[in-house]
Amino acid sequence: MTTETAKRQLTPVPFTQVTLDDPFWAPRQEINRRVSIPHMYQMLIDTGRIGAFDLAFERPVPSSIVLIFGDSDPA
């Protein structure tokens, strides 16, 4: 079997038909859903990274720290 043949035999599965219920990945996915992602989102809000997308954004407190990659963090 060549690589090209292997590619043709693969068919995509809709994400709605995928579940993780094993003892390794399922708990990690649940922790990400309940804890990690909400925490990271709150940190993006708290540090002004989400607000920086507002056209009228003004830095609330002057800072000597320049976040040169701040706009890529939410991505």
C-alpha cells in the first residue's frame, strides 16, 4: 500500500460522532473544559488581551512592560 492509497482510504468523521470515554483522555478533556479553558479565558480578559481588540481600547494602567505578542494570545 502506498501513501497515496492510504490517503484515499481515510474518511473524515464528524466531530459530533467523536467521544472520549477512556480512562486517559476523558478526564483530561473534562479538566480542560471545566477548569483550564475558563481560567485561560479569564486571564485573557484580566490582562487586557481581549479588550485590545476593541477599537477604543486604552491601557488601564501605564506599564513599562510591552506585550509585543499580546494580540496573538487569544488566537
